[in-house]
Amino acid sequence: MSTSPPLFLVTDKLEGSDAFPDMPETQYGLAATYALTEKATLALEYLHGTFEEEVDSRDLVTSQVAVAF
């Protein structure tokens, strides 16, 4: 008996580093994945990042369609 993956999945993310000067010092957000079929998924991700000393920030939205064959 095989188990199928969840139809809908939501995850959170928190990361930070000061090693790369052009990247945010802290970044957090959410990602949602939906199984369109057994071999295809759609993912959406939102991230909010703040740079050193909170002088600047950015908002990033990405999407992905994955198909296994």
C-alpha cells in the first residue's frame, strides 16, 4: 500500500547571515505547495528581507511548477 503526498503544504522560513554584503541580513516568509496531479506541483513563496541596520528591505515573490517524468 503506497501513501500519496499531501495535497496542500504550507511551510515557514527564517534565515540570516552577515557573510554576504549584498544579501539581506535576516529574511523570513512562507511557502505554499499544491499537488496539481501525482507528478506535478505548483509552489508559491513570499520572503521579506531586511539589510544591515534595517536601512533597507525587500519583498520577494517566486513561483515554481515542477513536473516529474
